[in-house]
Amino acid sequence: MKVKLDSFEERFSELDVQFSLMRFALSQLSKAKRNSFFQAIKTKKHAEENQNWDKTTEAIKELHFDNEDLVLETFNSLRKSNLRQISKRYGSANQYFFKQFSEDGLSRSELLLVIAHFEAFLKELHAAVLKANPSILALSKPNRQIQRESLFQYGYQKILEEEIAAEVNEVDRKSVKDRARYFEEKLGLKWGDEVVVKAVKDATDARNEISHENPNKVIADAWLADTKKYLGQVARSCFMNARSLYPKNFELS
């Protein structure tokens, strides 16, 4: 199966349209509709709180506390406090915060998906190059030995597929700089200059920070736009280099 550049670029374009649509919808939401949305949330959470209060009341009465009235009053005070907090949290004063947080969330989500598609495409390219030129595996792992029994038992094609998958996954775990160096030195696929490689590193660092350390990290619109441009450049550069080396395995569309 040939690797196609337009499949990747179409996925990138679809992501851009999807998130642009969500941002547009958020920006066009009227104040009345926004109030209605938050009122529905508030009503639902108030109902849940009151249902919990009903269950708590039943449980307290079944336990027959000597100071039952005091226990009920304590829990009722807690219920009223929770209701006030719900009203405040989803009131008009906090709606701008939720809108801004939603916009930031869209940017974070878009970054995660863009990088996921980018890395998946590079892995697809990597595997295709190794399949087109298996000798790269021998050069990459000169001391790697295949048992004759495995070769006879599973056959060359099966062993080759397993070796390619292992190599692709191993390289995928490397740092961005090491991956870029590997692609250029082992595969003959240059990502770009230092500026491009740094842009990819910054993007993956931001992705990792969001995923593991700071899920509320703010992603600037201009930075995200530049990041998508650089990722697209790397994907296209690697593809075009691979196509020039192995034209039968890669096609534009």
C-alpha cells in the first residue's frame, strides 16, 4: 500500500475546519443563549444536590440519632452552602471565564490532535521506507541477529514486518532532535533547518506538558498557527524526499 501525502494533508485540513467551526460557534453564541446554557447546568446541579439531600435525610432518620434535628440542620446548612456555590459558579459573573477557558481548551485539544496526526504520518513514512529498503535495518542495527529457526518458522516477510515495527516504535520514543537526526542520517529524509526542528520540539514539549503536568496551559493562537505550518512542512519535506528515493512506494494523491 502506497503512502499518500494528500491523505495526511486532508486530515490536517479537516482538523483546521473542525476547530475553526467550533471557535466560530462559540464566538457567535448570544448572551441569551449562553445564559440559557448555564441556567440549565445550574438547574441540573441544584436538582442533584437536592436529591442527595433527600437520600441523606432518609438515611439519618433510619439511624435514629438522639440529636437528629441537629444532624439534619448541619447537613441542611451544608446543602444550602453547596447550592449557593453552584449558583455563583455558573452565574453571569463567571460566564466570561468559562468562555475564555473553552477557547483555550479548543487550542489545547487542537494541538494534541495535530501532533498525533503528525507523528502517526511520520511513523507511516518510516515504515514504508524500511519496507522499500530493508538494508537500512541492517545498517541501523549491525549487531542484530535473527535466529535461523525463526526465519524458517515464520518466513522472511513476517520477520521483516516485526523488525520494521520494532524499529519504528523504538525511533518514535526518541527525542525530537534524535528523531530528526535519524530521519536524515538513516533514511535520507531531512526535516528542515534548526528553526524547524526546534518548532517541532517546542510543540511536542507543549503537548507533553498539557498531557502530564499542566492541562490548563495556555496556547497562543499565533504560536499554534506557526506550529501547524512547521509540522506540515516537515511532513511534506520527508514525503517528497522519500518519493524521490522510492517513487513506487509514495504518491502525492
